[in-house]
Amino acid sequence: MSAVSKYIYKIIPHSSVDTRFTFPVPIPSSHQFLMELDLNDRFIHFSAAEQIPTTLNLFFKEDPAVTLLRVEVAKISAWKKVEWVLPDQTPRTGDMPYLCAHAWPVPLEGEYVESFKELYKQSASGEKSAQGAWDGALAQKEIKDWLI
């Protein structure tokens, strides 16, 4: 049986893509990360580390940059309901992998964000590129080591 990840990740557009996602550093505990999808669905969408490439390629394929917010599962679970689901939104049971999570209520507050990383698409040569792919960005050692 697969184990629950220590962290789940919220992917948001980078502030260079959408200025509504500009936030202060350090992130104040009261800061709210509001995404239209989360508000409409009435829960916060999260991905486990191994699900991030799929999520990026499905929902952020047109964005040249994103910000990954890392949230400790134990901390957010103490204050919000967290439910694990499969990528097709089927509730997780038995030996199914822990890939996606939903949390209620919306929004995600800054107090739950343990850390964040900015991720830029890269061309085949490793340069930042709006036309590049997420694979190169995710292959960077700093990002690979952080996605646990």
C-alpha cells in the first residue's frame, strides 16, 4: 500500500503570468490564495509530487511559469478536511496511490504554505522559454530535491 505524502502542492500561475498571484515574502499567515477553480468547485485542488508533471501538462500547458506552494499534509489536515482522490476525481480506496487531494474550506491561507518554488518552462537547451516544456524545469536538481 502506498503511504500518504508528507507534502501536497498547490500550483498557481506565476505573478508574471497573472498579477493577482503576486504575494508578499515571507507569506503572511492571513494571505489567501484564491483560484477561480477552487472557488467554483468549493474545495482546494492539490497534487502529490508525483502528480505534478501531469497536472502541469494538463492545466498549465499554456503558462510559461508557475509557482508551486508546498503544504504539509499533517498541518492542513488538523484544520481542514482533506480527501485523497485519483486524477479522475474517484475517491481513493485500498492500495490506490495518493496522487491528488481536495481540502475544504476554500481558500488556502498563507499559514499552511511551508515553502514555495517558482518554476519556468525551459527549452531543450535549458533556457527559460514560454514555448518550452515542464520536463526540463522539473528535472532541475533544486526542484527534484524539493518535491518530496
